[in-house]
Amino acid sequence: MVGRRSLLSGLSALTTLQFARSARAAQSKEPGSIEAMHDGAAAPSRVDGHHAAIVTPNGRTLPWDWVDGAKQFHLVAEEFEHEFAPGCVAKCWGYNGTTPGPTIEAVEGDRVRILVTNHLKEPTTVHWHGLILPNGMDGVGGLNQPNIKPGETYAYEFTLKQAGTHMYHPHADEMVQMAFGMMGFFIIHPKDGDAEPVDRDFAIMLHNWALHPGTYRPDPAVMLNFDLWSFNSKVYPATAPLVVRLNERVRFRIGNLSMWNHPIHIHGHKFWVTGSDGDRWQKSAWRSEVTEIVGVGQMRDFEFVADNPGDWAFHCHMAHHTMNTMGHSVPNPTGVDQSGVETTIRSMLPGYVAMGKNGMSEHSEHIAMGLPGPENTLPMMTGAGPFGSVEMGGMFTVLKVRAGLDADDYADPGWYRHPQGTVARRVAFDPAYAVPESTNGQHHRGDER
Ligand SMILES: [Cu+2]
């Protein structure tokens, strides 16, 4: 006997497929304004004269002061309200009011001091993931240091002996603290510069969230079936577009502190994998790819020359990771006529709409129709493109390659205008148009419908 609760939790899946309010709100906000990308900070420039400054889409870089012979940074661990996309907010934890916390950016050889103030109601620490440092600075609570109790401030201080893409996160109650969003980038530029410097340098953190529909706190106990999959703690269509100027050399630094591995895929360009947790690789070790798995706890650097103008999908290739909230315990509705049960289910679950008989694409139509859905969640797929619904959510954004941008212009240039004759076109309405013989023995020409 299926209890009402389990039925409802199963059905919440399909129900969340349809709702409308947040979807419309999400679509009405043009993502990727310069404010959205940099949180109000000034447009990026150069670090130490020659490194392109890191851009953390939807995020920002942590400022520092020169104090007692070190670059001094200050992280405050705290709780705040975070918006994944318009219509979906949660109480999250992070640093200085954001998840991921602000990106720490420094140069090889720097002496750094990072103050960490704990405004949480439980102890925390910060581990500097991938950094070579004195043991007592490694941030594993109980092993390398006492935990930082609520209200306390600790100082971490060390000299940067390496370059590359690294991260920071707690090593105290880490299952909970990371599930709530506590993580950030720690990026170190090589002191002598890169042999092949990049013009734009983006940092993107991969994460997952069990924010069940109608709830306002991520569930830290979930291990597999997450509701939201995020780039820098945002889901499409709130993920900022990645704007680059034609023929620039671009680096994406991808970090993964989620609970899954993510095959990150870029359209329209092949890239070299040029670095990982350890550092930038020797050029002989670079690999040409279009998809690269970024494993849990790993970092990968992708580099390429943006020589192909257009709006190119940039996404995780796990199909469920480019979706927003969905239930995982729903019976497969494909091919099933549900019209007889819809009324019954709606009496238990207001707003329920049977769907999925011919696939989930009709979900986008339901969103466009304005059908209501559960509170504080997102439709499975959404996003309005120039040709219709972009049937994606989650770990998805758009790489926008354009000629004629200014060097520091990261603002959304709008949709790509395709040269005439370069868009796939309809050549027939007739289902039998020139259909070849099928190998399954059926004859498709004509009349079986
Ligand atoms: Cu993924």
C-alpha cells in the first residue's frame, strides 16, 4: 500500500515540473548583467600588471589589505538568504554573504594572512584545498588546530609556494557546512606569468543542493538525489553568460566540491586541459577535449582560443544535471495516458498536472501557460531563447563569443545574430517526406498513423 506521503513525495516530482511563477520571473530578468556577474564590483583588470584578473561569474573577488608584511584577507563564515534563480531562495551558509565565498586571488611567493571570523552558531575551520603549507595551517579541526568557535576569529598565515587553481572549504562538520554552500576558490598566479597568458580567466565552482520543493534549507543528509545543480551556486537561467571577445585566449578554472563527478562540455570549440589540482601542466601533457570530467574534490583548467563566434552551450553532460528540481521516485510516464487519474491526484495535490506521455518537453509549455506549482522551487527546465524555450536548467550557461567587445567588457551582448543561411532550417511539414526505410522492419513511408 502506498501511503499518501510517499505518493505525494513521488508526485512532487511531476508537480514541480510544471510551475510557473518563478519561471516567468526568471525569464523576465535578463541574466548576466555586469552587476549580476561581479556583484557590483568594478570590471576586472590586471593583477600585478600582467595576469588577467579572475572573473567569478555571479560572484566576486575578495579584497585584501597590506598588513604587517602580508596580503591580509578576511573571511566571515555566516548564514544568509541565497537566491538560486528568481523564485527559489534558501538559507545558505558561506562567506561574507555569498556562496561560493569570494574568490581569493594572489601571486606565487606572496605572504598571505587570512582572518576567519565565525558568525555561525557552531564551530568551523577553513582548509586550503591543494595548497602546500605548514601542517598547522591546513585547517582540519581537531587534527591541525582547535575548531573556531562561534564568535572567534583565527588567523591563517603562510607563503604561497605554488601557482594554480585551488579551493577553500571547512573541515569541521563539513558534510553539513558544505551542503549549505561553504566553499570558494583560492587562485594563485605564477610569479613569472604564464608562457601563454590568457585574456579572460573565469572561475566556476560546481555544487549540488537538496532543496526540496516548499522548503527553505538544503537537506544535508541527501547523498544522491539532489534538487539543484549549480555553477557558482546559481542555476540556469540565473547563471551569468560567459562573455568573451572573438579570438581571445580564454581559461575556465572549474572546481568541484559537490557530491558527484561532472563531465563539463563546451560547444563550438575544443579546449586543452592545461592544469589540475597540482598546478598548470607542462604543454606536452595538455590534452585536446570537448568534455572533461571534473571529479569530486578536483580542479581542472580548460584553455582555448575563442575563434568561433556565436552563443555556445556550456554545461555538465550528466543529463539530470542540466535540469532543476525533479522527483526521482516517480513511475515513468512516457507512453502512459494519465487522463483518468489526473483529477484524483489533483484532489490530493492541488496544482498537479499529468504530463510526460510524450516526453517532458511539454513541461516548458505548462510553464509558458502559467500553471501554478509548489512553493519555492524551480521548474525542471526553463529559459527563454531566441528560438523558443531553452529546455535546460541547473548546470547550464551560454558561452557568448563576439567580435568588437572592449577588453574589459563582460556585459551580456544579447543573443547572437546568425549570418544569413547559417541556421538549421525547416524543409518539410510532411511526416513522410523522403523518410528512408527503417531497419526495424517497419515501413515508414506514409500511412501507419
Ligand atoms: Cu554534472
